Amino acid sequence: MADGMDAYRSLDVPTLQGARPNMPTLVTFVGGVAMLYLARDVFLPIAIALLLTFALAPVATALRRAGFPRLLAVISTALIAFSLIAVVSLVIAVQVTQLARNIPAYQSNVVTKIEAMREASSGTGIVGRVSAIFERISREISRSETAAPAGEVATRPEPVLVEIYAPDHPIQVLTNLIAPLIAPVAMAGLVIVVVIFMLLEREDLRDRFIRLMGYGDLHRTTEALEDAGTRVGHYLLMQLVVNVLYGVPVAIGLWLIGIPNAVLWGLLAIIFRFVPYIGPIIAMILPLFLAVAVDSGWSMLVWTALLFVVMELVINNVVEPTLYGSKTGLSPLAIIVSAIFWAWIWGPVGLVLSTPLTVCLVVLGKHVPQFGFLQVLFGSDPVLAPHARLYQRLLAGDPDEATDQAEEILEDDYLIDYYDKVAIPALILAERDRARGVMSEEQRLRLADSGMALVANMGDIAAQEADDDDGESVLADDETGDTDAKVLSGEGARILCVGGRGELDDVTAAMLAQVLCVEGADAKAESFRQIDPSHIRALPIADLDTIVLCYLNQESTRQARFAVRRFKRISASLRVGVVMWSLDEQNAGGAEGPGPSGAALDADFLCTGMTAAAIAALTRAPAIPLAPPEKVRSRKRLVPERAKVVSLR
């Protein structure tokens, strides 16, 4: 979350409102999907070869740096990789053949367990009753089908099953054996050839792709290629390492438990884990069924299930975060959706390739504006700034989710930082929408209530920060730039924070008061209604040191000046400050930015950010006296002049 905060600290409101990803038309999307589906025999080998090229390119590069010629490095890399794949395929084929021969020997155990389960569920149990009902229905149906019509005698004999056996010709047997292997072998050969040529012509293909994209985007294209190669290559390599660290212990554990063909199940576990989410489940189900068939009891099943559960916990919580974490840049939902999509387009092979293929699409959307929607749909990076997400949640009247988001940010930041960088900007967005007339009265009140609920939910965190004896205050009197500036303390300070013109201003006043309480001050918040002339005398001004007026609307300078002068007329020793909340990065943390100054408002201080407002409120300084009003000519003096003008006419 801290990284997401850093990524969006440079975003402002125009960026959020104006940046819209380019979406393809329906015709373009349907045409692309149809092309991938209809021409899958062409695209599938190319996709496999491309991903293998990404994975093998670092190996070929390392061999070239070791002194191997280009051709020898490429041939050696391809030979090692495809020889390893061939050996694994051969071992799997041998293990499957052996398993097929031993299956009849396990039939008796399976039948015995089924009979035991049937006996356990027979009698008065629900399963027994349901089974008896279905058996009775099936008997009645078979009896009605075989019964003779009325008046006829059922003399028709039962049909006899006749099977015609014709020995196959040797050529036909050979054809039946070879025909199913032609397509996989042909595809494997095409993939090998394409991978070799892609590794040999890698630089040339890169130059051609750059030329196709245009010289104007040379930097962007180069960055996209590097990003895609790094992400996909790193993912495939680390996923292979993780799967091996998963499959080898599984094979050893199954061998110790006594599961036949443990090597087969270990290899299948390595392969199936390339399939997101459902792959480990498939790899676990097959050994579990075999444990039921092999063991006369149930202990082998329990030990096998326990082995897979322990391995999944270790891999998911220790190995994967240590090796690569979430380097793919895909959201969990995107991985599931991409698995469904590519499995529908290209079958089981597409299911295995779904994650790396989607990674390539996300990289394309990250660097090519025309495909930016892919980054938005499938990427794991947040697409809204934290303050925009908070505004959306408050506008929807959901302070609970807003609190959850705040707690994630507060794991790394202080409460004052959260209010300054997230909460106040969110309320500024709300104030701008209110000023533009796009926010209804109901929405404004709901948002204000949600904001107050958020501040109340932050009370525990504020109390924790206030009770933290080891932590230092984040506020320092560094206006002079002195590195040895003393840390401000709010002990003994009596401060009142008041909303300026509306309910949204009241929320900001409550936030500022909570921050001041964290610093040890006796701070309270009041509604904007309390500065109305009919209620202002009810405020305990005599017991206060400072009053801070909070405004989200930058055009509220006239109202602010009237309120400041009103308070100072009541108590000349009272310090009165004004906070004009701003999104301007140059002034969000400072005071007296562009616009009216504190002197123009007759205020003791003028700030635009939370940190500056807290520092100014806690600073011990005498109040600035209220300037006397300017002398105005009396009405009696104007009357003769007016009369003189009339007489001249």
C-alpha cells in the first residue's frame, strides 16, 4: 500500500478526471477473439515458442557471455531444454503404462470399500431409503417395458448379444497407433524450429518490431520489450523452480507413504502447478484416488491428503513469497478470468499458457496507450489514487470500507499524513463537485456523515499514537529551517477547530482537532453553525487560546475575514487562524501560498495543509491585534457636494 501511495502522490484532480483508457470497439474485440479461435493451429505453436524464447533467452545470453558462438549457444540451449522435456515425457509415458497394467489389481479394494460404504448407508438411513426408492423405480420401468400387451402372449425370446470379431491388418494397427501422435509430434517439431530461429534472430525480430511500432516510440517500445521479457522470463523460471521444489518432496512423500508410481505423481504435480489455482487440485485428486484403491484401509488416504495440504501451505506462504512474490503484475481475478478465456480459445494448452500470455497483454497495455484498458482490467496496480478511492467510498456512504483502506495506509504512515495526503484531498474533490452543482443535497449530507464516521473510527488509532511514549511528534517548529528546531508539544493548549461554511468543512475541522489531540492539546471541533452571529456568543471563547477556521472552498476569503474579525472583537487576546485546504503540491504543506495572506484576512496565520495548520495552531505566540477600520467620509459631508452638483445643472 505504501508503494501505491508513492505512485499516486503526484496525481492531481485534472489527471484523475481526464485520464480515460482507450477501449476497443465491439467489432475489434470480437474479430480478435474469432481470429485467435479459428487460427489456433497457427497461433498456438507461435505462442508456445514465444514464451519458451522468453524463458530460454537468459540461458542463451549466459552461454554467449561465456564465450560460445551464437549458433552453438542457441543450439546448446535448445538441445538441453527439449532433451529435458523429452526425458520427462518419456518417464511419464512409462509410468502411465505401468499404472494401467496394475489397475486391475486394485479393483478388489475399490469394490470392497464401495460395498462397505453401501452397507453403512443401508437400513433406515437416508441414503439407504433413497437407494431403495431408485431401485424400485428402475424395476417398475423395466417391468413395464418387457410386459406383453393385453391379449397377447409374451413368447418373444430375449435378444442375444452378438459380437463380430475381425482381426486387424498389421498396417491398420500401425496406422491406429501412429495417427494420434502425428499432430502432437508435428506441433512439437514446429515449436522447436520456431524457438531456435527466434533465439537466433532475437535482435533482428526486436528491430523489426520497433520499426513496425515506429521510430517516434523507440524508447517506449524498447521499454515494453524489456519489461515483457523480464516479467515473463522471470515468471516462467521462478514458477519452474517453485514447482520443482513442490513436486520433488511430493514424490518422495508419496513413495514413503507407499503410493505406487510416485515419480509420475511428482512430475504431474510439477506440470499441473503451471495451471493457476485448479492445477494443484488436479495434481492432488489423482493420488488420493489411487490411495483409496491401493490401501485396504483409510490411513494411506489421510497421509496423502495431509502431505499435499502441508506442501501447499509451505509453498504458498514461504517459498513463493521468498522467490518471486507477485511479480506477474496480475490481479487474482485476472488470473482466473484469463485461465477461463485461454482454455476456451486453445484448450488445455491455453490453460497452461494463460498466465504468461496475460502478462504479455498487461505489459502491452502499460506501454501502448491504445491498449491501456488491458492494464486497467488485468493489472494488479491500483487504478485510482487513494484519495479518489476514499471519495468514492464516502460518496457511497460506506465508512467501513473507507476505514479498512485507511488502516492499510496507517500501517506505514501517521494519522496526520493520512489526513493530509488522502482524506483532505478526497474532501476537496467533494467540495469541487458541490461547487459545480453535480452533487445533490442528499449526497452531500451522506458524504459528510460518512466522513464523521471515518473520523470516529480513527479514534482508536489516534489514541494509540497519543499513548506511544517511544514515538516522537511529527510536528516541529522548522519554519526557520533550523535543523535543531524543538519539537512542538500541545500540552496545555486549548484549541477549537470550527468548520467554515458547510458540513464538509466540519469534517476537516474534526480531523484537525483529532490530530491536535494526538499531539497532546485539548482540542475540540464545532460545526459551522456555531459561528453564526446568533450562536457565536455561546462558544467558550474565554477558555480558548486559539481558534482555527477550516474552509474547503478557496473562494471563501470574504466569509473567513468576517469570521476572524467577529472572534477578535469578542476577545482581543484570542489567536484566530484560517486553513484554506488546497491540493496544490507546492502549498499543501505550507502556509500563505498564492492568494490572500493572513494579514489580508486579519488572521494570526493562514495555512493550506494539515501539517502546517497543526504547527501554526500549536505555536505559542501573542495574538495579532485587529486592525482599526478605515475611515469613511460621513454622510453629512456628501450631502453638500450632491447639492452642488444639482445646482450646477
